[in-house]
Amino acid sequence: MTEINGELINEHPVFAAELVPHRSLGRRGWKVLMLLTGVLTVAHVAVFLMSGAWPVALFFGIDFALLYGAFYLNYRAGLEREEVFVSRTRLLVRKIKPSGQAREIGFNPFRARFDVKRHTDIGIVSMLLSGEGRRTDIGSFLNLDDRESFAKALTGALATVKRRI
């Protein structure tokens, strides 16, 4: 049983995946980095304040605030995710923003078209689901290897559903 939009669906999924962006630095690593950077910033600020160069100390503080803000925004964007569900009767994509707001786009799996755009040097640059007048990009935040494996798996799932007519 799968829950979609608050209702329990009794269909057996042919394919189900949750796509999440990769972050190379974990939460603990981020805390260690901020602690070390903060300690070094405070040490440098103290040296420059004692020598009377208070504008330099001010810029150190601004640099630290910008670094902290950049990492905060990066990790906030990392909360985004997409859930893909394929069964015999429906293809559903649920996009969940970092704020927690979810948007669902449903397709008939027999009429859905999965377009994969490739660049010869890079690989997959975009994946698009379309059908019945609706379209949505999918997995835009994935790295190249994950895009390849997801595209292969979703293509296989759609082929399986269409084969069982």
C-alpha cells in the first residue's frame, strides 16, 4: 500500500523512487568547519583590533557571515526532494520544496512521455515528463551518474507497464 495525497492506494508499485540532492559535506562536517573558521576569524579580528586596524576586523566579520549564509542556503536547498511512483494506472511525481510545500503532477503511464536530453561530452542534461497537456522536469538537482541510473530505471519501469497491456 502506498499513500498518495492522503489516500491509501492499493496498487502495487512497479517503480518508486525518492530523489534527493547530494551534499558532500555532512552536518557534522559543516559544524566543524564553521567552528574552525569562527575561531580563526576571532583570532584574526583580535590581532587587527589590537593593532588599530578595525576596518580589517569588520571585513573579517562580514566574510564569516557571508560564508555562513552561503552554507545555510546550500543546506536549505538540499532539503528539496522528488518522489516518483509508477503503477499500472498512474505515474505520479511529487515535488517537495525546502519549505515543505508539496506539489503533485500525475500522468497516465500509457500516455506519458519521458524525454532525456543528452550532451555528447557531458551526458544527461535534462529529463522531462510530459503528457495530457502537462509537463515537468525531473531530477534536475541530481549528479550525472545518478541521472543516468534514474533515467535507465524509469525508462525500464515505463516499458514494463506498457508491456503488460
